[in-house]
Amino acid sequence: MQYHGGDIYRNQIRQDFSVNTNPLGMPDSVREALHQAVEEAEHYPDIHAQELTNAVAEQLRISEKKLVFGNGASELFHAVLHAVKPSKMLIPVPSFLGYEEAAKTMDCEVIFYEMKKEEKFCLTERILDALDESISLVFLANPNNPVGNLVEPELILEIAEKCRQCDITLVLDECFMELTGKEQKYSFLSHLEEFPNVVVVRAFTKLYAIPGVRLGYLVCEQTLAEKIRLQLPEWNLSVFAQRAGVAAIKEQGYVARAVSCIQTQRLFLREELKAAGCIVYDSDADYLLFYSEKKLYELFLQRGILIRDCSNFRGLQSGYYRIAVKSEEQNRIFAEVLREIHGNAQAVEFVLPGEIEGRSFAIITKELEERGIVIPKEQEPVTKRVIHTSADFGYADTLTFSENAVEIAKHLIRTGADIVTDTNMALSGVNKKVLEAHGGMAHCFMADEEVAGEAKERKVTRAVVSMEHAAKLDKPIIFAIGNAPTALIRLYELICDGIYRPAFIIGVPVGFVNVEVAKEMILHTDVPCIVNRGRKGGSNVAAAICNALLYEVRREDAAKKVD
């Protein structure tokens, strides 16, 4: 029986939609902190986790004495139970299986309050009738897992008040709260002073995409916090967890970007599931619960995609599944497989080849408007074509243009500038007809025997030598770099040494080593440029930028002829 998502160890998969972590992935600052923590691994971690405690207390504006950290939220659920020692506990279902598993470690009666399918598995005021003096503890997830719906603040306050009257400890699981973007309205943290019987539990796991690190915390009244702390072993937080937590808590901009991504991508997945005939439940979180008559777990697994089979959740049955909201690229892969599985002919619209590009750009324009993204008019053709090429709206944020970059590049094309690429793939993607009409040519020197021999002799990359060969061309050059950061670094050196000045640089290499540094180097020169910040890019993106510029020249020239 499957009790949790994320079982990548016993399945051959290419995409994991079973675990609901932040779709942006681990922040770079957290990854760096984990690397640095290796140097501390030969020492015991700080038994008080003081730096982490200070950082979280300051962020939440609460007393450090009300904070308890654990090896993930799961350890804290166990600690709460052992501190409170309930004789009888209530769990609304469907809900996270970990509550029931934790209860098995206690001599405790467990009763289940079933949320109704006809009420879309929403918690209602009926739960108040289920609370009485015989119950010692209640577990309640907000938002619910696996459904994803939030409990209205008024009802949560009524539940907390009823629990206080009946001397019930209320444990509110807010592990997904921050990813809803509705924390200010729905979180209970601001009410804890009024309710000493309430414990709020959160996790870094989901918010910062670090389930392998294991880090969670709870907030409650000081005396209860101390009782819970006594149930935990010393050194329960590794140096890795502590360093990762300190770095993560500073990533507020990252959280905001994640919320925006989730809201957009959740809508996309919801519509795809509905189009495939699934019953989809309302969600405010980074996951969706849905029902299908098909055996989707097995069908997706056969295609290398892991989803969460929810048939073992109390209150659900066979046919219920949960998927995480992931990146745009991953979600589109999921949608393609979903359409294939369901044979959903209605999801595929026949469009004439000549219409596809126009329709695609109309969709891009509409989605940019829906996301509230405004692109400067001069940059719009370039950014939209890159999005069209990559299906990645992230480029709207990361593409960086020097002053008047587009106008300068178009002028260079009109006056016969050549284009030099760092891959033959980019070279093949550039529309040479427009370039040649203005006296320009496209080149790639990477496969030249002379370049290869010189690179081998000097023990440098072919990209370095290619840039030097291009610099000998006796005309203005637009460099389109989509693969090799060393090409950008060599151009930067030539510029700084006063040896050569490119007319224009398109800097969009993709990768992990020296990529971001190389791009920033170009942005610090006074050479006109279009650069994509971050790790993303590629030969297709470099070619797309070239073509966007070429097509704008062609369009403007045609308009002048009409006039």
C-alpha cells in the first residue's frame, strides 16, 4: 500500500507529480548553503539551532520561546501527541495520513469526521457538533491535503473557540499555507495569543522544495512549546537543515514568484483535467485532487510519470488522484500524456500550418495580459518570439536589454552586419534570407579544422578560438551565443583589453557552469546587448532572438514600401 508520494526509488520515472513541493525548485541560496554545510558536518550541530531560531522568530515577529523545530513536520506531529497524551483524538477526512500514523504510536482512540463529497470535501459548521469534552486533540489541515481547499477564517475561529471550551488541543497543519498566497487572511498565527490551546505547524519542505533536508517548525503558547520540545531528541536538526533554513527564510521574493506561478499553472492543469473528462475539486494550494474512471496511476507510471493515488485516503476511493502543480514545461508534458491517455480528440484542434504562428502569438499576448506582464513595446517582438520558441513565460522576467538594444540591432542588420553563432544548430535556425537581402551573412566557426586544431594546441575551447576568428572579420558582427559561456567570457576579455569591440551581443547560453557569471560580464560592458539572466537559454533561443530582429526589419521595410 502506498502511504506517501515521491516514491522515485522503486519506480523508473522522468517526472514526479506525486509530491507537492514548490514548482520553482530549491533556491540557489539554499543549495549554496547546503554545499557550505559540508564543511561543518564533522562537528555537532548547534543543539539550540540559535541562528535559525532567531531568523524565523524575526520573520514571524514572535518570541523564540514559542518556536519548536523538528526533523520535518512529521516529527513534530509525533512530539505534540507525546506531549499532550490524548485519550481520544479527532481527524477530519480525507486528510494527511501522517496524523493517523502518528496516533498509532499512542494508546489513543481515533475518530474520523467525514467531509462529504457532495459538499466538495469542504469543512462545514457540522464539525462543531462533533467536538465535545471527550476529545483531547484535533488535527486539522489548512489548506486540506489532498483536496487543497482553505477553511474560512470565521469557521476556524469557531472551531478554536469550541476546542478551548472543551479543553481540546487543536493542531493546525499550515504546511502549504504560504504557497496559497492567502496567508495574511487565512493563517491562524495572528490569533495564537488568544488561543493557548492551538498549535500551528509549518514546514520548509514544501515551501522551499527541500523534502530531503527535513525541516519543520511549530508555534504555540510558551509552556506547551516547552512540553513539546522535551519530546524531541537532542541534535534533531542537522547542520544541513539549520543552514538551509537560515538561507531559505530570506527568500521572500522567491516565495512571491512561486505563488504567481502556482496560480497560473494550477488553472492550466485544471482546464486540461476537465477537458479530459475528470472531476476536479477546487484548490488554493499547489496541487489538485481529481477523479477519473481510468486507472491513471498505472497509465501515467507506464509513461514515466508518477502521480498520487489517493485511494488509501479515508473518505476517498479508487479513482481519486492528486497531482502537484509544477513548472510550465513539466505541466505541458503532463497535459500531453493526459490527452494521449484519454484519447481526447476534442483537445486537439486542427489549424492550418500558416495559421499556427499567428494563433500562437495571440495566445502568448493573451496570457501575458492575464499574468499582468507588460513588456516595453520595443522589446515585445523579441520577448514574444522567445516565449513562442520555448513555451516558457519566465523569459518575460529574465530577458535583459541594454538601452535601445532592439533599434541598434535592427540598424546593424540594415547596414549589412554579419551574425556569428557558437553552434551550427543556432546557425541553421537563423533566417538567412532577410540577412542576405541587406548584405549580411551568418557564420559558425565551431566545426572549422583550423579552429579545432588551434583549440587543441592551446588547450582552450573551440568557442574561445571561434570568437577570436570572428573578430578578424572586417565588418560589424552580431554575436549570437546560445551554448558556450566561454565564448562570452572571451568576448568580455577582448573588450576589456581594448583588442576588439563587437557591434552587438546576444548572450543566452544555457547550463550550470559559468553561465550566469558570463552573462553578467557582458551586461557590465557598454556593448549593446540582449542577455537572458539566469541558467536558461540555448541555441534555439539565440536563433529566435536573431529571427525576431530580422522579421521586424522585414516587417518595417514592407510597411515603408506600402506607404
